[in-house]
Amino acid sequence: MNLHLDIAFSHLRSRRRQTIVSLLGVVLGVAFFLAVSSLMRGSERDLIERLVDTAPHITVYDEYRNPRPQPARMLYPGGAVAIRGVKPRAERRGIRQYRQKLQTIDALRGTQSAPVLAAQAIFSFAGRDEAVTLSGIVPERMKGVSTIADDIVDGSLDAIDVNPSGIIIGRALAKKLSLAMGDTVSVVSPAGNVRAMKIVGLFATGNARYDESQTFAQLTRVQALMNQPSVANLIVVRMDDAFSAREAAAFIERATGYKSVSWQEASKDLLDALTIRNVIMYTVVGAILLVACFGIYNVISTVVLEKTRDIAILKSMGFHARDIRLIFVIEGAVIGIGGSLLGMAMGSVMMRAVENVEIKPPGSTEAINLPIYWGWDQFALAASFAILSAVIAAYLPARKGGRVDPVDILRGAA
């Protein structure tokens, strides 16, 4: 084996310039592979983490996935006469007996739930009116299913329990209406009820639209304001294992009868788009490495042509065709391994540089760093793909070298 290595290295040294160019091709291919894939995968993981961390894992709505059949249609299911223009029975919106539903959900291992009454309201202060979403919550339960308590920048989530007339608003909304902690605002419900509420907390999530439109108050206070006593129209659920939300949502829907939507179902279009983006990304960065492998193919092919006489001599000395192929495959592997190691080092530098770039996305109030994925698996994938491609690129001309007939070559030389 040492002899095979010595011959392989002597071939590479004999064409030093072409070897260096091929090596640089692999280095740049691996480096760009890592830079692009780490940015793509980092942004994907960051987006999923935001979906998982900021939104409920499961949301139970006060509606049914399939509308209930009307009694008139149930009376004559296969009748010859079609009944048209049947007006659905008016039903009171809200999740019936939501407290019992909470107990059913909490019985599942690794789940926490919280009731919410979300409704539209008019926020009025100093002659200015602003449409907002007013969510009635139970602070103690909400802490277990939402990160809103961590986003409070002034006051606390528990303040709405201490002051039943308290309300928590986004810092962006407070700035828009020139509000401050302790100010009193008028809140008008769609039912026409007007309540004076005191600002006891400010939050900032970084999402400008959410911070300008979302407000929180105590659940019983919102129920009274909306003339909906003992009613919740949402149940939000958080799980220890976010990726089991789809199965848990199906169970909750069967147990409660109400439409239960997991974060995967709610974000299906987005997750499908991420999958397509990954396919495109790996195709592009893979093509970069394949182009680099053409350089390896060119170098090994040239060596085979130039070393035909040497190959004939080796065969006449007892080398088999497999030994000749092994020599040239070793040459490709050396370029692939060396290029992968240098490429991973260069890629790490590029990844660190990209990680320090700050951007301010549309709708965000704060600048953020570009997310980079540093998982070992992508380094292994880049190196494996580069080495495998280099070996395959070297094997093709190596086969040709293994088929050289020493008698013909030496006879021609004579």
C-alpha cells in the first residue's frame, strides 16, 4: 500500500499546478456548500423555532371541522325530495363547558392549556380610536403556554389579576397613541359596552404588527365586557414535545369535538415551501462540487495519458489492473480529502462572517443576526459528498489506465 501511495503522490507532484487548481476547486466547493447550507438550514430552524416558541403548539377553536348536519336533512337522509334553503340553527359561539375541556387536555402527558376569549375592540384615548384584538386570559395558565410573560418590558402579566380593570398593551401601540404606564383608556366592545381600563403592563415581541394590535386583560373582565359570561372561544395548548402536536391535536379533536389545529397543520404551506427550498439549495451547492470534480477528472485523465509508458512498465513488473486503478483512485481521494479539510476550515470562517451580519427584516423593530446552523452533520455531508465525487471522478480515467496493454505500449516504444 505504501508503494501505491508513493506512486500516487509522485504523479500529483509532477503536475503540481493542475493539482493545486483541482484542490482549490474542491476547497471552494466545500466552503460555499457549508456557507449556503448553514444559512439556509439556520434560517429554517430559526423560523420553526419561532413558530414553535411564539405560537401555540395546538389551538382549539370554537367551531367544528365539518359542519353539523341539519335536523331536516337528518330526518330524510335518502329522501327523493331535496330540501333547499334550510337556515342553520343559530348557535351561541364559544367552547361549551371549556373548563371540562381543559381538564381533558391537561390529562394528556406533557401538555399545558389555557382558555382565551379573543374579540375585537376599539381602543380610545385622547380622541384617537384604534382597532385592537382584546384577549381575555388567565395569567397563571398563560405563562405555561405562551412566551408573552417573557416579552413584558414594563409591569408584569400578574398585574391584571391584581387590578381587574388592568390591561396590557404592546409598546408599539403605546408609542403610537402616546400612552404610558398608569394611563386610563376607554375600551369599547362590539356589544356597545364601554369600560375604563388602566395600563398595567407593556410588552414588546419585536413584531410591529402584533405589538400594535394585540392587548391582554383578565378573562372574567373581558367576558363581562363582551356580554359572554363563562365563555372562551379558544383553548391554546403547549406541549413538551412540539413535534408530537399533530397526533395530540387529532386526539383532542376526537375527545372534545371542536376543531383542533396543530402548528404543523397551520403552517403546512410554509413547511412545504421550506422543503422545496432545501431541494433547490442542495441541488445548487451540489452542482458547485460536481463542477470542481471535473477538474479532478481532467487532472487524472491527463496523468493517465502522460504516464502510459510508466503504467506499462508497472504492469510488466507484476502490477495488476486493480493496482493501477487503485493508484489513480488514491490520487482523487487525496485531492478530495485535502480539499474537504481545507474547505471546512474556509467554510467555518465564511459561516462566522455571515453570522455577524445584522439585518432588520420588514415588520421587525429590532435588528437581528443572520441565523447559522453549526451542526456537525452538514460538515460530514459536505466532506462525504466532496470525497465521493472526487473518487468517482478519478475512477473513470483509472479504469482506462487499468486496461493499458503493456505489450502494445512497449512494442510501440521500441
